[in-house]
Amino acid sequence: MKRSIKTLVMTTIMLFAASECIQAQGSIEIKSMKFDQMGMGGRMVRLSDNGIFLDDAGMHFEGFINMTINGFVGKRLVCMVEPLDKDGDRIADRKGQLMNLTAFNVKSNQFNGELNVDIPYAWMDLKSKPTKFSYVITIIGPDGEPISSKTLNVDPQTIKVDGNKMGAKMMGDMFGVKGNSEKEVAAGVMMEGLLGGLFGPSVTAEHTCSACDGEGVCPECYGDAFLNPSLCRRCSRDPGICRRCKGSGTETVDID
């Protein structure tokens, strides 16, 4: 599987250079991409020559990719989003090529809808005042091979984030409390603190996950099942991800 993952990276590059749409056993039309909210934190899956690894999205834009999928009902596909710089080249950091992979199940034979995606704020070079943000969108099939690819451009002028809801959204992401306004989220945080005070604080300790050694990926398949779930039964509920820590890399234990 290690070789096939490396081949996937090279195949994707060839896909982008040679063609922006490949069809197999069905059809996939990647249409558009929009951002409509901001968030904080969350799991981000990236790919290297050695397999997948997990990263934190940090402050990010939340948006969606509009697409039409025919003929893949019941299949688990993976959407890979890669940012491009102003010259149209892929971008890398010290960990490797920037990307975010999102797995999803196709629930109907003729799907026409949206796939939610997170785009880290750090990916955007706002200082240069770009006229567009470009991303290569690649859909990867159940066998781990790319089946469709297209470059989408997002006009910065179309990014509309509701400032009245952004504060509550960011606070809710940080504290894990949902709400439609800052007051609702703040009340939720306060209630958690109050309940903790009434019933006594729980004494816990957080340490590196003993199953995955802090990597967050399944220790049985080393994350390979993320692209091909049939490879591992141990992580079948969340393919490729450590089932003990659920990808966080840490586990919390109570101290008596």
C-alpha cells in the first residue's frame, strides 16, 4: 500500500497536467466552490509518500464544493483539496504538500449537492491582495485511485461570512459548545463550569495515546484504510483513524 499511495500522488499530478476530468464506471462533475463561514480547529487529513497523517485545521474557512455524481451510489469516495499559489503551483510547508482530504458516502445514484470542506486560513496569501484563490479538487475512488479532477477558482469578493455569527461559531468550536449566538455559547460554557463546581471537578490526566503513539492513525493499517477501507476491519467505523483516541493522538484518564 505504501507504493500505491506514492503512486497516487504522482498520478494526481499527471491528472492535473493532462486532463481535468476523468470518468470511470460513472460520471462526476465538479462545479463550484464557495466559503460562507469561519471555524477553529478540527481534523485535517493530509497525504505523504508514507501514507496519511493528521493535522489541525486551525482557524479556517468553512465552505462547500458543489458537484454532481452519477453511478457511484453506496460508494465511499474521498475529496482531496489542494491550494495553488499565484503561479498555479502546488504549495508545501515543512510537513509536505498542503491538502485536505474529506471522505464521504454517495447516498443516491444521481447525487446533485454540496460537500462541506475546511480551508485553513494560513493557506491564503491575503497580503498580496489576490484576485482569485485556486484549488485542485480531486475525487478519489474506493480503490485509492483518482477518478475525477478539476481546478476551481474562488473570487475573494464572493466570500461572505456573517460577522454576527462568527464569534459564536469560533467560541463554540474552541469549547465544543453549540449555539446560534455568542450569548447562547457563553451560557453553555458557563453552565458546564457551574455543573463542574456543583458535582465536583473530575481529576484527569491527558497523555499520548497508547494505541497509536500519538499519530492519530490506525495502528493496524497505519492509516491506509482511509483511502481503501477494505484493508482494515479494526478501524472500519472511521477508516484509517485510531479508534482509541479518534484521531486526537491523546487519551484522557481519570485519576483517583
